Amino acid sequence: MENKAIAIKQVLNRSLAKKAGIKSGDFLLSVNGFYIKDIFDYQYQISNENITLEIINNKTGKLARLEIEKDIDEDIGLIFEKDLIDDEKSCQNKCIFCFIDQLPKGMRDTLYFKDDDARLSFLTGNYVTLTNMSYDDINRIASMHFSPVNVSVHTTEPELRCSMLNNRHAGDVLDKMKVFADAGIQLNCQIVLCKGINDKEKLEKTIKDLVSMHPAVKSISVVPVGITRYREGLYPLEPFTPEESLQVVNQITRYQQEFKKNYGYNIVYIADEFYIKAGLFLPSVDEYDGFYQIENGVGLMAEFMYDAQNYLLDISEDKKLRKKAEKIKKHKSIATGVLAYPYIKELTDKACQFANNIKIDVYEIKNGFFGENVTVTGLLTGQDLENGLSSKNLGEELLISRTMLKASEDVFLDNISYKQLSRKLKTNITVVDNNGIEFIKALIK
């Protein structure tokens, strides 16, 4: 392959690379004599105990060969200009349920980029369709034994999958997954459920096909399609009604009972939205078997409530914590989405029992930006909060979830910063991590 020098953006302090004399701005030429194509090549080569790096000094242009001894799988501390080293692969599909196609015009360009890169699946937990991967790509990853790979399956029926993804090459997902499975790679699968398309008997076939690949298929999540108000010219989709949500829960619960009996755990998991929309209590945390798919929103609220309620129990049993909470006099407000509102309200009511001098108002914010079918807190925008709260007495502090903000930034999806919103609402805004313990601490600190 072509010899490619890779720009080193940063060398972590106290890392093995730092000790070896590598500096930011230098270039990596090879590892163990192999030229590096992408992050997979790099991670695979540095997993050895003894590695040899070829480094080009940025100032002198001289080539140095450095030998490093390390533990197996220990990172050496290099950060590259591009996370993947190579360019990200964009999605080749035109899925009928794609959320990005439902974004309004005029947002930041990066929000419209559709990634479908298996390397991001390994690095960040993204779900990928495998449609833009050749069998050479599949076999290369399989030979390196990178695991897990998260796959957006949606259906295992070839013709239906080609139709749902609008890609005539999308029908061989099971064949590609089998290559990973034969290499001992763990697979987590996602099914975006669309009413009247891949549900009911179609869903049954998909679940059975995937579970036939157990234990390689470790988990399966079933999540409802997200529908915004920007669907003009797109495939007609409808949200699940409460009655239909109940049918989905009942259908999958029967499989969970069967799989728990046969395999010792549920394997397939239902998104929180289905339970909540059906008017059901969320399952206990034990039913999520370690939360294999929590990054997919599956079990997120159950874990949040469990952690928060246990922390409240700690407060009730600790006299010092109780006395501290009782002394606090403050007026706070919370903004949350429709889906989470009853759970947040329940927790704040319980918290106020220990901090009865605190006034806490919880506001249920409807999503006007994307449309009222979008009920999750993480998709609320600055405009939604301003419209929903501008006439309210918010007190001295407004608490919002970090899920509302873009990753590593202080802005909402509509590019309004929470500091701008703070000035408009004339109150302090505190951003709270999506964690039950941190939420309770923020309430009664």
C-alpha cells in the first residue's frame, strides 16, 4: 500500500510515546514495519508487547526508529489529526427512517453528514449497516478480532432490507455478520421499528434469525422510529400509538421469557419509549442484564431512576446529609422532555422530602423545533426552552440535562449556547450529567 505519513496532533503527558521523545507535530510513518491505513491498522499493530515506530521529526525531517516495550493492549499515548487516521466513510443508504433527512435546513453542515463507518462502531459505539463494506473490508476487520461491532440490522429479510435502506446491496447483512461471528467477534444489533413495515411477523423473523447466531449476537435492541415534522417528500411513516406500543412490548416480552429460559438472559431489549408510551412501568435494572445497549437509549431511564433512588435512600439514612439538605433554602427549576417528565417529577418530589426548604418546579417542554412526536429530552433545543420557559419564574437556577447539548460543546442543536439562553431567561443554568446520582446532588446541593 501507499506509504503515508500520519500527522501526530498530540502526545499525552507521561505516556510511553512522550517518554520515547515523540512530540506533537511529528509524523508516524510505520509501526512494526507496516504502513498504517487507518485506526484499525494502528490499534492492531500497537497491541503487541514490543513495537517499533518509524517517526519523522517535524523540525528536522529526520527519520527515527523507536522501540517501545509495553503491556499487551496498553496505549502509547498518540493522538492523531483525524480520529480514524483515514477519512470517515459516509453512508451510501437512503433509509426511509433516516433522522438526518428529517432535519430542517440551515443547521450546521456537520449535522448533515451521515456516517456509516465500522471503525466508528468500534471506537465510539456507533451502529453501522455494513452496506459500504466489501467482503475484503469485513475479512480484514475479522482477522484483527476487533470487538464488538454494532450493526443496524432493522430486518433480516433481504428484499425488505434493500427497500428500507434504499440500497440494492443491503440484503446480505446476515452473510457479513456471519464472517464476524466465525471470527469470534461479538455483535450488538439494532432494529429501528417502523409501523406496518418491519414490525409484527417481520420483527419475529428478524429476532429469530439474529438469535440463531447467539452467542456471537450478544444483544438486540428494538427502538421506535423517530419522526420529526420535516418529512415533506419523504416516505410516509407514522408513530406507534399507545395500544400499538403495548403490542410491541407484549410481543418482545414473550421472546425475553423464552431466551432467559434457554440462554440465561433476555438477549432482546425494548427501548424506554415503548414502555412509557404504553403506560407501563419500566422493567427493573436486573432485566437489562448489564445494560448492553444503554448507549442506544435502552434502559437509560431505568438506570437513572435506580441510581437516583438509591442515593436518596443513602440521604435518608445519613443524618449529616439530611441536616445539610434541610438547611438549604433555594428556588430551582428543571426543564425536561415529555418522555422523562413523570420520572423527573417523581424524583424531585422525593428529594423535596429531605430538603423541604427548597422549591423545585419541573417543566415539561414540548418539542416545537422537531415536532411534538419527538419527546426525548436530548433533542430539545434552545428555542424550545426559551419558548417554554420565558414566562416562568425560574428562581435562582435552571437545571438542564447535558444530553441537550452537542458533544463536547456548550450549544444546543439549534446553535444557541446555554449561556445565551441563561441571559434570555435571566437565571443561572446548570448543566447536569445524565446520571441519577449527579441529578440528585444538583437538586439539593
